[in-house]
Amino acid sequence: MSSASSVDNAAPLPETDSFRTTSLAESMLLLAMLTVFQRGIGFVRGVLFCRWLPAEQLGLWDLVFGFLMLAGPLVVLGIPGSFGRYVEHYRQKGQLRTFLYRTTVATVVLSAVGCSALWLFHEQAAVVLFKDRSLASIIPVVALTLTAVIGFNYFVELFIAMRQMRMVSALQFVNSVLFAVVGLGLLLWYEASAESVIISYGVACSVTVAMGVWVLIRDWRTLPLGTEVPAQNEFWRKLLPFAAWLWAINLLSNLFEVVDRYMIVHFSGLSPEQSITLVGDYHSSRVVPWLMVAVANLFGGILLPHLSADWESGNRDKVGRQINLLLKMASMVMMAGAIVIGMTAPFLFEYVFEGKYSGGLQVLPWTLTYCVWYSLSGCAMLYFCCAEKTHAGAIVFGIGLAANVALNALLLPTWGLTGAVVATALANAIAITLALSLSKRHGMQVQLATLLLAAAPLLLGLGWMPAIALWIVLAWQATTANWLFDEDEKQQLLEGIGVLTKRFR
């Protein structure tokens, strides 16, 4: 986590450039405000989806949403994902307009080809996604939604890379509000089905894409023109290897995140209707925990351009220290959140969900465990992005994916949904261990306290009382001793809190 002072001193954009960067402190304040509103809306939306949709339709939406998150980066070969690393690089060289023009054209062409193929082969896609050819009629709707999702992801990645958190906040907020309003409206007045939810998500993403296009066109002419234009072959030789590895990471990480649900559909031995209903139970256990993952991903996206700026300036040891601090703080904060979620979950499942998802409540402790580990793995990946060692991230998620499939194949037939979630938690433990090991191999000094706090979420799956006791001990040590957080780290946190408080006032 960068100190505010170091990031505020990053090289500013030229005065002729309308894209003003947002400091890290202000970015965090905007993120906090965005989190309060957007996640609150998302929570209410998710709760009402669980309450109003039948379990089978909820499971169907979960499978479609997992596919959209998987296919979005996959179709465009990870090119927008490289913005966080290379926007700053080409901005400093005065070649940002060329960079944006070439990557935008490539993204549009690739998304058109991929979504058209999905529409044409809709029956085959239904078999792969749902093991049910009768659901093929929903695939064209999924294909149209995918185009909007790709556009939304493109503009979020672009404005984060430009450190334009005001615009990111606007896009995320509008998307969340529209998704909730249109989705709940369709469920009430059109049809209580997964198709209504898919349509509403596509509408929300389409509107935010239109917002992003308008801003980009408005400010296009103000982008500075460089004296040199990189040759096409030189440009793509630099960008594509990074994007290809990032594409592989996105593919493997998203497969890693959704494979347990598809294992339930294809290898549980149940009928399509029964297995999709079981996925609905699983979805109910993820409604609240996945909010932590979303926030961690957003933090990581915001931090990457700032960490990249430090890396480009030669402050590579500082990047390692900041990632250590990020991992330790993330573990402490998310464990506290997980404990609160676990203690209040019986009320949520019994009264709010009307007792429809007892299977989801049963597996919630292990769902929380793997959500924390998954978030920590994403934070550790930031070092690989800065060091341009993205192949290490592919190795982490590749091995994690293989472990997830193998463990699900072993535990799912015997333990059912519990086996699937425990298998995913163990696979995430392997992933975070490997991520930290490879980070150390590539030059990052991994602190002993980081390893301890990364292992601590295991107690969430073993019981709430051991988890609470451990967290109290860790919090006590963090405030009274210096072996978890040293004086410099505490000073950075205090300065960051002070800057945020000043900004808020």
C-alpha cells in the first residue's frame, strides 16, 4: 500500500492533457465511498435475487455470470488487462494516443468475432455450460450481454490505469444501480427467471459503455501527440507477451474461480436440474463473502498503476514492502469481516432467504476461508505484474486449477456440496502458498509476518471461536508490538488515514 506522499509526487500529466490523475489517497477515499454505496446496493440486489428466484434459476444465473467473467478477458486476449502496466509507460513517452487507438481497434475486432461465434454455436455452448441442450435459447442473450461486459471491462481498466478514479467510481456506481433497478423490475413485472437477470446486467453494462465512449471521444483530441510513433511490430512485440501471459492468468484464475460449479454440474452424478439447484445453494453462500473479493480486486486495480510508477522509478524494494503491507492488512481486515459475516449468517439464511438455502449456510465457513485466500492471491499477483513476470501468475493459477479439479473429483462424489467447497478452499491454500514462494524467488522479500497472516484464515473453516481468539491475539500484537507491523508500516497507515480524513473533511 503506497503512502500518500509518495504517490502524490508521481509525474503529473501535461497541462494540455485533460486526463488528470487522481492521487492514491483520493483514490482510496473514492473507493471507500464507492464501496459503501455500490456494495450496499449489490448486497440488497443479491439478497432479493436469492429471495425471489427459485434455486434452479439462481444457479443458472450463477453459471452464466461465471461464464461472462471468464469469457470477457478471454475473448479479447487480455489486452485491456495490460492497461494498468503500460498506460503509464506510453504516457511518459508521449505515445498514449497511439497506444489507445491500436488497443481499442484490436479489442473491438476480437469481441465481435468471439461473441458472433458464441451466437452461432449456441446449442453446443448450452451443453458445455449447463449440460442441457434445452437451454440453448438463452445463449444469444448471453452473447449480447458478453459484448457489453467486454466494453464495460475495457473502460474500467482504462480509467483505472489513467488513475481517473472519479470516472471509475461513476461507471461502477451507475452500473450497480442500473443492474439493481432493471433487474428487480424485470423480476417483479416480467419474469422471475435467470434470463431477466442476464438482460438487466447487459443493459447496465451497455449504458456505462456509452458513458465511457462519450468521455473518451470528448477528450481524445486533448491527448498529447508524441514526436515518435512506435512501429506496429515493435509495439505488439512489447505488448502481446505481457497481454498473453495476463490472458493466461485471467483464463486460469477465472477457471479456478468457477470450476467447482461446473464440476457440480458435470460430475456430481445428479440431473441437470438437481445440479443447477445445488449451484444455487452454493451461490447463496457466496452472496456476502464475494463482496470482500470484489473490494480486494478493486483495491488491487487501483494500486497497480501506482506500484508500476514506483517500479518504473527504480523503487523496487519499496514495491515489495508495500505488497507485504497490503497482504497483512488485507488478511486482518477480511478475517474480521468474515467473522462478522459468519456470526450473523443464521439470521440472513433463516429469515431473509426464507430458509431456502440450508446447504449454503452449511458450507459458509469454508466459502469465507477460500474467499479470503483467493483475495490474498490476487494481491500477491501485483508483484508479478510490476516485475513483468506474469508467467509466474499463470503457474500459480494453473497449479491451483489442477488441484481444484483433482480435489473436487475426490471429494465431490462423497461429500457433495461440502466436498466441492472444501476442495476449493484447499486449492486456494496451495495457490497463495505458491504465489508467495514465487514472489520471493523473483526478488520480493516475503516477511514472516506476511506468511503467518496468510495462513490465519484456515481457522475460519474450523470454527468461529478459534478464529475469533486468533484474531484478537493478532490485533493485540499488531498494536502493541512491532513484529507484525513495524514502525514504518504503522507510520504509513497513520499518514494514509490522516490524508483520507483530511480529504473527507
